[in-house]
Amino acid sequence: MAYDTIVEDGIDVLVVGAGLGGTGAAFEARYWGPNKKIVIAEKANIDRSGAVAQGLYAINCYMGTRWGENNPEDHVRYARIDLMGMVREDLLFDMARHVDSAVHQFEEWGLPLMRNPKTGAYQREGRWQIMIHGESYKPIVAEAAKKSADKVFNRICVTHLLMDETKENRVAGAVGFNVRTGNYHVFKSKTVIVAAGGASNIYKPRSVGEGAGRVWYAPWSSGSAYGLLIQAGAKMTQMENRIVLARFKDGYGPVGAYFLHLKTYTQNGYGEEYESKWFPALQEMVGKEYLDPEASHRTHRPIPTCLRNHAFISEVNAGRGPIRMVTMEAFQDPHLEEIGWHNFLGMTVGQAVLWAATDVDPKYENPELTTSEPYVMGSHATGCGAWCSGPEDVSPPEYFWGYNRMTTVEGLFGAGDAVGGTPHAFSSGSFTEGRLAAKAACKYIDDGKAEGINVSDAQIEKRKKQIYKPLETYRIYRNEIVAGTVNPHYINPRQGLDRLQKLMDEYAGGVTVSYVTNDKLLNIGLHKLKLLDEDWENGIAAENIHELLRAWELKHRILTSEAVLQHTLFREETRWPGYYYRGDFMKLDDKNWHVLTVSRRDPETGEYTMEKAPLYHIVDDEEDGGKKAKEKEKAK
Amino acid sequence: MPTFVYMTRCDGCGHCVDICPSDIMHIDEVNRRAYNIEPNMCWECYSCVKACPHHAIDVRGYADFAPLGHSVRVRRDEEKGVIAWRIIFRNGKKDWDLLAPITTKPWGSAIPNLKSVPAPSQEQRDSQLLYNEPKYIRLDDGGLHTLESNGLKMKEGVYY
Ligand SMILES: Cc1cc2nc3c(=O)[nH]c(=O)nc-3n(C[C@H](O)[C@H](O)[C@H](O)COP(=O)(O)OP(=O)(O)OC[C@H]3O[C@@H](n4cnc5c(N)ncnc54)[C@H](O)[C@@H]3O)c2cc1C
Ligand code: SF4
Ligand code: SF4
């Protein structure tokens, strides 16, 4: 196979994956590194790549300190209760104190942010969300990244990171192949910021056949952020914390604006309120500290997303489905009706298509909801990702090793879904994290930490062989059979993906088992995954470059799944009922598990080691729930 | 829902191939026109539909749950800075036009080029501030929030 090797040398900051995190990184890196060489390697086209490809109708993370709305610590407390206590509060505080500056820039760049006509402030959808006309959100931030970067390589699927051979555990760049030409691309770089997004399609989706692409997170979210980092030996955290979404049925249209702005609510199939009746038993599982409906009612303290899922799932399992969203009241107001539709057109067009196809007019009918298959990601209401250093002025010693958002591999940074323990960052927070990582990466270089990096030709050649092996496998064995896809020597990427989804679904708590698993199931899952990985290594076949892309996406999904299984097995409690249940430990257990889980996969042996990391919380001087700090802020 | 391409409208220009985030719009070698090679990896994101200069791409709801006979079409115009949608129900009862802005500035004009702004000082480098901060955080004279300024501490343990 005569594919060229194209080497891009002397890079200072390499951004792998330019979605929201990556565009923020590329943009900001230019400011701190006016003379630095900044390069983007992206598997699609940065104008429409990543989870925001079709746009968004809301920016879900905005403090509004400018209007006196919230302080960063308010957001930390919110994310903490929503995630049942388990967040990296240093990283969240840091993101939250910067996020408004990103949003204000978006407005300046031309992103249409809606304003509240009465107050002049941004139109709130909820306490943290502001409403936008965000169809062009992604092309706009891509423009900013393009202006800053020296070079943008679109259509490069990055498969591996390069490692320095002078100093152990230091990154030295990345490699991949061009999805169009097939050429082998080598990026030698002093620092790498991985922002390659979260993972869909790890669990068997509810949709089948032609509709299998209708997943909540984009089907191209291949878990590459995790696959790349895990392969390089970076420590990961909270990989068990996969998320299940309650969404409109089949189309997975978003519900945020419906609940928060349109004030719609849910009912069971018989028109009854159902949530509250599940709460007493649930309170016994998780404790009053995490679920106290009365206090929530009084103080507007949110009921954690997973616990609301739990009520939903329990009601459906009790035979009283479907759960419906009551839209018929709100939609009588033409203005609200229009918002309801715009909301889909701006970010999940498929839901509008589905309602048009099935004649569902939410003005006259309350649409069905469902709970999705699980997703592995770290910027929505969940916090999977790499174990990263926080900022110097906030982080306790266990969370700080020199450079903000640097993983446990030197010179290797993360942003967005790649960074663990930082839920509720969303689009704006991911962009902000990219900016933070970029500043830190420039500092790392300026501090002389990237001196003397060396990558041997042997390493580059070894990766090249690995990358193209699926094409080779196909070529060798294809002609042993007449035609078709059934071959005793190989499987194709789709067949591998189907196997992965089935095993994750059945052994790691997917939809068909109502999100329940236990140690026995997880161990079988790990065993079967190992066999799948062996089949991948020895017998994944790609007929063409497009299939080669799918093969490597599958590899990254397999690596991500292994981490999910290992973490889920390690945490012996049910921390997030409604996201998943450990059938053998059905209670939340703060005595033993008020900790973050941290893993490392040895890149040489593939062995996993698991550890517990302490949880630090932001507390006020008097532990008064923030009252005093608020007064102080007001007094200023 | 998965895309398809009208034979008579497509001229094989490749814009859709260039933009599809899922890499599934490809040019058919026989017809020299585009088609969706992997409908079950289509997110119905409409990126290709919006990018096609000849409006040759449309969407037909996924066969496994969407009945035939509906239509959701779109025109996106960067010059005018708007996007126009038309939704038609299967039973024809709803036929709706919806319009939304996509930008408030002439396309691409307001995005700064950081290559040409003054380089940051050492003091800024040593601080926690990002580009345009602290000004852009609150658009007043306020500084960056810190644990200290907000009267906070980080403590290990169980706090709710
Ligand atoms: C349906 C939906 C609705 C949402 N609604 C909102 C909302 O209303 N408000 C809000 O603020 N947020 C919302 N979000 C969340 C937001 O989109 C994410 O938080 C954010 O995009 C995460 O940023 P990221 O950079 O980590 O990942 P992404 O933006 O997904 O970027 C990942 C990038 O990496 C690239 N990539 C992947 N693999 C590779 C590889 N191997 N090599 C090279 N490049 C690669 C991808 O092509 C992509 O460009 C929503 C998300 C979804 C899916
Ligand atoms: S963009 Fe339109 S005209 Fe061009 S190849 Fe695609 S479908 Fe054909
Ligand atoms: S709708 Fe999106 S995913 Fe589907 S073919 Fe078009 S660009 Fe690709």
C-alpha cells in the first residue's frame, strides 16, 4: 500500500479534535504564543464537526456575574448536588470563573444571543442556561480557531499519540491518517491538547436498522478523547459515571427549554404525576443529604438528574408508561409554540422531522419521552474523563501538578469531554477549558519543559504498520470467499461495533437490562471485551479508507468501554441510581465511596490499576451555604 | 433522518462530501453524483443539506420509525445572516415557515485575529487571566474570582 508519509515538524501546540474544546484551545493559544506553531488535526471539517455540528439553541453554562446573577461557587454547588457529590470542584470553579468571558466574546463575534426585553440581560432559559440562535455556533467558533492556527488539517483521524523517547511519560505529538487520501500523517509537537470528544454508540442504541444513527450524542463521537489518552497511559477518572438522558422518544430532541422555559412537565401514561411517589424509597437508597424533596421545594435546590431518571425508569417498569411531556398547555401560546419548534431546528432537526412524519403536533398531543441508552462523556450532566491538574490558586496538592488541565502525562492536556470530573461545562465551558489548557501548554513550553523531545523513526514506522493493518487483513483474506461479509478470518467494523454494543448493553447496564449490572456481569463483560479486542487486533478488516476510519473509531470505543467496565466494577455502590445500578450494592455508600475513582492502564501490558482519590469540597468560612460570601460580594 | 440526493439536481460538486461530519456523503463512481453511503451513521444534522448549492439533498425519516410523506427543508444564507425552515406534516395539516438569525454581524467580520494583538506581559502570563480578561468577565472593573475573594476554602471530606 503506497500511502505517503507526511510529517509536520516543529509544532508547539497540537490540537487534536477541534469541536468546542479544540476551537477554544487553538484560538487562545495564539495569544499566549504569538510566535508558536499551532496546528489542528481534526477528523472531520472544523466548520461542522463535533457535538455542535448542527447548532445549539442554548448556551447551558453562563454565570451572569455581570448581571449579578450567580457566582462561580454557586455553579460548583449545583454541579456537585446534581452529580451526587462527585465532582472536581477546583476545575469547575476555575471553568465557571472564566466562562462568561467566552460567552461575551461569542456575542461580539456575531452569535445571536437573545436578550430579555425587560431587563436587557441575556434571556435565561434556566438558572445556568441562556437562549441563543445557535445554528452557526460551530462555524463561528471555527472561524476564530482558523484565524489563530498556523495550519488546520481537516479529515485526519488521529489514532495514537506519539511519546517522547528522551523522557518517560512525556508526549511528543500524534499520528493518524487522512480520511480522503489515505496518507499517513505525523505531527511532532511539544504539547498536545486532546479535545476529541465523548462517546456515543458504546451501548446498544434503542433505535435499530436505518435509524441506528439517531443517537443522542453524535454518532461520530467515537470516544477518541478517551481512547487516545488511555493508550498513552494517562490516568482517567469517573469513567463509571456514564449518563442516561430523558429525551423525546425516538428523535432524542432536547428537553431543557421545554422544562425550564416553556414550563412543560411530565406525566405517566394515565395522566398522573409519578415522580414524588418514588422518592421515599429512593431517599432510603441515597440518603436525605442527596434527596430531600421538601428542601428542594423550599430552596429550589435541584433534584439530581439521575434521581429523576430513576423515577421515570421505575414508573415505566411498573407498567404505567409511556411517560409524556405535557406540552398542550404551553403550546397554546403561539410564541412558546414557535420556541418549542425552533429549539429542535436549532439543535436536533431529526425530532422535527419525526413529529412531521408522525403528525405529532404538541399543541394537541403530549409527546412521548424515553430514557436513552448510556453515553460516556464529560461535559453534560456527567463527568467522565482524564485526571487533570487544576489551577495553582485553587487546587489542593492532590489535584495540582504544575499545569492547568494537564493530564498525568507530561505535555498532554485535555479540554471538554476529555477532562474528567467537570460536568455541566457544556459548550461554553468546554470552549473555556480549551482556552485554559492552551495558556498552560504555552507556559509549559516557555518554562523549558518540552526541551529535547525525541521521536524515533522506529516509533513512527511501528504506528504506520498498525494503522493500515485492517486494510492488509482485508486484502489477504477477502478472496478466500466468493462475496459478502462473512469471513472466517475477519470481522468488519460494523460487526465489531454491534458486538461491542451488545456486550456493553447486557453486562454493563444498558437499556435492555434496565441499567442494572453487578460484579459477576461486569467480569463476564471484561472477558468478552478482551476477546473482542483480540479480534480487533488480529482480524479487523477494512475494505477501504472509510472503513479504516470506522475501524479506528471502534478501537477508541473499545478502549473507552474497558475503562467504563473497570471503573464500574471498582466502585462498589450505587452512586447514581437512574444512570446505573450495581445490583450487588444497591445503596449509596458515603463511608467508603465518597471519593473519586482513578484508573491507569499500563500502555505496555494493558493491565489496569485502580485507586481512590480524595474529594475536596468548596466550603464557606462558616459553612453557611454561601450566605456570607454572597453578602460580601454584594457589599463590593 | 438519513439524507438522499436527487439525481437530476446534483452536479457532483462535492460540497456535501467536504462537510459531512460522519464522512458518509460520497461521490458515486458510476453516476458521478453524491449519495449517503451509510444511512445508519447519519445524525440528520443537515450540515450537507445546508451546504449543497443546488438544494439537491433532502431527508427522508428513518425507515424504522418515521412514516413516509413529510418534509423538513431548509435554506441557509450567510450573506443575509438567516436560516429559513419549512416543515410539512404527513397529513398536510401543518405547513410552517420558521426563520431565525444565524449571525448579527457581516459573516466572519467580527472575529479578532490574535496574531495582530499586542503580546501579553509577563505579569499577565503569571496570572490566572485569559485573553481579554478580567474586562470580559463582567465588562466592568471587577477582577477574577478566587477562593479568597469569595470567602471560600477547599476542604477534604464529606460536605453537602
Ligand atoms: C444533542 C445535544 C445537545 C446539546 N445541547 C447543548 C446546549 O443546549 N447547550 C450547551 O451549551 N451544550 C449542549 N451540548 C453539549 C456540547 O455540545 C458539548 O458539551 C461540547 O460540544 C463538548 O465539547 P468537546 O470539545 O469536548 O467535544 P466536541 O465538540 O464533540 O468535539 C470533538 C471534536 O473531536 C473530533 N474528533 C473526534 N475523534 C477524533 C479523532 N480520532 N481524530 C481527530 N479528531 C477527532 C470531532 O470531529 C470533533 O470535532 C449538547 C450536545 C448534544 C449532542
Ligand atoms: S453538494 Fe449537492 S450538488 Fe454538490 S455533490 Fe453534494 S449533493 Fe451534489
Ligand atoms: S445529515 Fe449530517 S450526518 Fe447525515 S449525511 Fe448530511 S452531513 Fe452527514
